Amino acid sequence: MMRQFLYSLFVAACLSLSLCARPAITATIGINAAIRTGVATMPKQCKPGKTSPEALGWRWRPGTLVRVYYLRNSFSETEREALTRSVNGWNNALRGIGSSVVLTVGGERDGVSQNNASITVMRGIPRGRERVGEIKYYSLSNGVVRMTVTIGPAVTDLSALTSLMTHELGHSLGLADCYECRRGTTAMAAFRSDNRGNDVYEPSECDIFVVASAYASETGAQANIVPIEQR
Ligand SMILES: [Zn+2]
């Protein structure tokens, strides 16, 4: 997640990294898969790149219980509650689409979790200028997949924390950034400023639809992990 005004710079960087390792998964493929498997059709207002994010090509294995931990001394109790609101928001969405993936808050811990299907959330400086948050995926050869979310020290507003966490959890479920998306339409849009969020505090209908599409084609095989490290 980064702030909006560096978007053009981001695009330039992206092009030199061959499209930021975004897989060539189009919304059309997702939609067809969703239709085949009986997921509701795409809500009318969802236009990829305008009001709807696209899928990264990553998803958790069916039935995965993803544990979200907060690194001790990173967040106050009220901040943890604000972060947990976005965990609950995504959980409600996952339940609503019949996904067998469940997020659960594992509480505070002293160190970064090395366990499979864990996400450790901490304070820190996200890499790259003007970033407010960052998610890193670690995919180990023994099959362990774990993630860390780093939240910049400037993000202190509770609503902004919920907004940012909803965005980063969107990545953890396979959504790509959509900095060009209209504000208020998707959790994957850019932040206005450190503490103003992006006006989305729970996954939007379009976010949920794209996640549902990606998980509709669940075959038991895990999609390839995408080597993204932030956004
Ligand atoms: Zn992002």
C-alpha cells in the first residue's frame, strides 16, 4: 500500500520489473470460473481496474485456517481491535462466499511466527518511499507459507488501521493493488494520506467477487505463490 501521489512513479518501476510479477490472470478468466462453479455473477459496478481489483494468482489451500498474530509491543489494545475488525470483515466475506479458508486472530506473540498459514503483523518501516504498509510472502521449500505485514509508524488513526489491514489482508487472499480504482470501490485502492485510509473499511462487493472467483476453481492444488513483497 502506498499513497496515491506516487502512483506514476510506481507504474514506471513496475514496467521495469516486467509488470511487477503480476500473473496474466484476467478478470474474464475469474468470472468464467465463477460462473461455471455457480458463484454469483459479477456485480454490475465491478469494472476491473476502475472499481475492482484483479487477482494475483495466489490463494490459500482449501480448508486453511490462517492465524493472524500481532507482534508484542507493536500495537496498543485499541489498535489491535482496529486491526481485528478487518480480520472479522474478511472472515464474514469468506463465510458469505462459502470459502473453506478461515482467518483467526492468534493474539500477541514475542516473535514472528514461523508456522505455516500464519500472518504476523508488526510495526516497522515498509520498504520504499511513501509506503504505509507492506506484506511479505515467504514460501519455503518444505511447503510452509507464511506472511508478515509491516505497518508504518505514521499510521495511528484507528479507522486508517482498519482500512490498511483490510487492504493487506486482501493481498494475503490474492488480490492485487488497484491504485487507479475509484476511491471507495475497493479495499485495494491507494491511501489518501497516512491517516486517511482509502475510505474502505471492509471488503467491497467487488473485492469479495474477485476472491470468490479465485477460490471457486479450488482443485486442492495451491496456485503458485507470487513473489510480491509490498503494495
Ligand atoms: Zn497494496
